[in-house]
Amino acid sequence: SGQLPRPINTRVITVANQKGGVGKTTTAVNLAAGLAVHGLKVLVIDLDPQGNASTALGIDHRAPDIASVYELLLGEVDIRETVKQSPNHENLYCVPATLDLAGAEIELVSLVARENRLRNALNDQAIVDYGFDYVFIDCPPSLGLLTVNAMVAAREVLIPIQCEYYALEGVGQLLRNIELVQAHLNKDLHVSTILLTMYDGRTKLADQVAEEVRRHFGDKVLSTIIPRSVKVSEAPGYAMTIIQYDPGSRGAMSYLDAARELALRANTAEAVTP
Ligand code: ADP
Ligand code: MG
């Protein structure tokens, strides 16, 4: 496994889809791990109160008094305390989520710069000093203030789409929200990447969905498709990503391929952006 190109600037990528169970968290942690094993320094920000990304990265987000993304958004702690190194890989870091984050959607409403909280935290010198190559933000399954914070903090949105019935349901609404954020809060925001997930090659439906998504989104869709595989769903139970849990499995190989594609293609995108 050779090295992958280092982006000139940190690539901040929001992984969003307001539908639950489409593979947001699995995609965020496995792309992060796939880039980390290729020598890149990667941070995952867990923005879902369930804390599934934290779990997959081996961070015990139920530990008492843990400094989490909640305190980060509210500005209650030293930012450095919220950044935890994953025991799974030395290049992999996580700002964990705790259950109190569920209240943040409401608590944030009354705060100044409520949509810019995460962006401001990421621009803090304490975070900049880590020198992350990639930051992935794992969104909750809603389009509320947490997801808006993620969209304001990022340049890129990655949408995982499950190869299932109603795959595109809700995607129109998501795109409209992205346009609103782009118009009013973050002009650099754009959908850079679509990843097809949980593909079952035995069904005709999966191919039909993949084709339809490619018709809609063209070359934003990665050519790598993530297969449905039980091992992928087992890995978080061992506090690991599939890339540590079973590196030779189809699931791990496909996430490594997707990570490579992501790293290689955006360098061109970056170069053509004025
Ligand atoms: P989301 O974050 O969008 O809610 P998750 O990433 O948590 O979605 O995935 C939903 C469920 O599907 C989880 O139990 C996860 O382990 C499982 N899963 C995700 N990707 C795959 C896959 N490629 N094959 C099998 N199971 C998967
Ligand atoms: Mg999730």
C-alpha cells in the first residue's frame, strides 16, 4: 500500500444524508482509516449523539467527563482535550460525540454564531496545528443545526447512497439544503462525491439504482461501489473499522479503493478551482 497525495489544504468533508442507515458513519470511519493507513493524518468529527463513529474508532464515548464535540460546539473546553487519537491507528483521530449532543440542536439556537460554531473550532490554531490532511464530519440523520454546522465547516459534501428501494428519496431535499447553505452561509460548499453503499450484486435492483444514481450525478459518483458484507457491520462491535478488523475482506478492499479514488481525484478538482 503506497502513499497517497497529500492535499495542499486540509480537505474538510461532510458526510451527509438525512436518511438513517445508509452508511454515513461506516463511510466516514472507513474512508478515514483507508487514508490513515496510506500515511495521511485524518480527523473524524462525530456529530451524531449516538456516537457510532466514536465507537468504531475505539474511543470510549461513554466514559464519564469525556470532552466531546458537545463541549467543543459550546466552547466550554480547551479544543485539544476533545481531539483523541484512535487506538486503531496513529494517524487517525476523533472528536467523539456523547448523548448530551442530542440537546445541542436546541441549546445552540440561542448562541451567537450558532451556524458557525464548528467552523470556528476547526479554524482555531489549536486544531490547525495538528496538520490534518482530511477532516470527515459524520452527520446525524437530520437536517437540523448540527448538520448545518457541518455544512458551514466543510467545502465538500459526500453523500452515501444505499443501493436499495427509495435510494434517492430525500436526496432532493438534501440538495436544496446544501444550496441554501451555499447561498447564505458558505459559498464554497458543493457536493464533491457520491458513494454507492451496501451493494448486493445478486439483485437486479442494486444495478438499477446504481445506474440511476450515475445518471443523476455523473462523475461525482466514485467508480468504487461498497458491497454489502456482514463483516463490515461486525467491525464496530470490536471497536474497529473494517480496515483493521479484516484488512483482506471485500469490504476493507472496497473502502481502501474508495479512499484512494477520493484522494486522487480531488487533487485535480482542487487544481481547476480558481
Ligand atoms: P448511518 O450512519 O447512515 O445511519 P451506518 O453507517 O450506521 O449508517 O450503517 C447502518 C447499518 O448498516 C449499520 O449497522 C452498519 O454496520 C451497516 N452497514 C453499513 N455498511 C454496510 C455494508 N457495506 N455491508 C453491511 N452492513 C453495512
Ligand atoms: Mg450514523
